[in-house]
Amino acid sequence: NADHLQAFAREHELDGRRVLATAAALTAEKDPLTLIDAVHALAQRRNDFVFLHLGVGGSLEEAAHARVRELGLEQVYRFAGFREGIEDLYRLMDVFVLSSRHEALGSSVLDAFLYGVPVVATNAGGLADLLADGRGLVSEVGDAAALAANMMRALDDPALRATLVEQAQRYVQREHDPAAMAQRYLALYGAGR
């Protein structure tokens, strides 16, 4: 709801700033240290954004907090913790970022697609397929410089952003819309008669 969003925006001082975010535990599979390094590289080139890390727990939680302090990113990289109603928060985002080393489906990416948020991610597991055909900007796993460059592109190129969002929403409607899925199942099972 609107009150929830406004309170969250005030809490994290988002007014007038571009918002990049991820939703991931602080585990080796999600590779938060590469993500923090990428945000640091981006912060060397611009100061108009805040990065929100939604999610808690994991073997790298302490190391991630230490890396943010070591790089002096406390004002830029915000650990926002676990949030109820995270879906609402996609409305605040300019770019959704995932730095995974391993990823099965990437359901948070599908959420970003649904809410019209451009996605920057690694090519880990299912993400490569999910972001193919112009649905997102993809870099190699562990490549902080490429992640930073893709975040920069997504922030600075409105035409690119519009294309990414359009392709992603078209994909969700085609592949994940319940009515379209039901039609495929009917066609599949009907064909066997």
C-alpha cells in the first residue's frame, strides 16, 4: 500500500535518488561480495543512487557488512533486511540486480518483470534463459565491473530500459500467464487423444 511505500522510502532516504535493489540472502550462491564491489564501482562514477539489499541471513552476512564498511559505502549500500510485502517495494525500484553464482528459477526476476523493473544479472543457471532475447542485461558470474557497467546502462538509457521492460512483460504474459499456461496444458493433453 502507499503508506507502506512512503514509510519505507523515508526510512531509507530514497527521495530524489535512483533506486537499485536486490532480494537475496547473504550466501555464497548469491555472491553478495561481487555485488557490493559492483556497487562500489558504480559509486565511483555517480552519486545519484542508493542500493537496497533486501534479505537477511547466510554465511556471508558478516563479510558483506564488513565489505560495505571497508569500501565506505554505508550511505549508498543499505541492508534493508527481510520485508513483508516485498512485492510493493518493486514499485520504488529503477533497476533490479542479481549477482548469483547459482540460480534455479530466479522468481525474484519474474517479480521484477511483472512490476516493470529492468533487470541486471549474472548468467547463472536459469537466469541466462530468463533474461535471453533482450529481457535483461547479463554479465558473467563474478564480474563486478560488467555488473556495474550494466547497472550504469540501465540507469542512463531510457530507450534501453523501455525495451527491457517491454520484452520482459511480453515474456511473462506468454510464458507465465495462468490462462496461457492452461491453454498449453490443454493442447498438450488434448494432443494425446
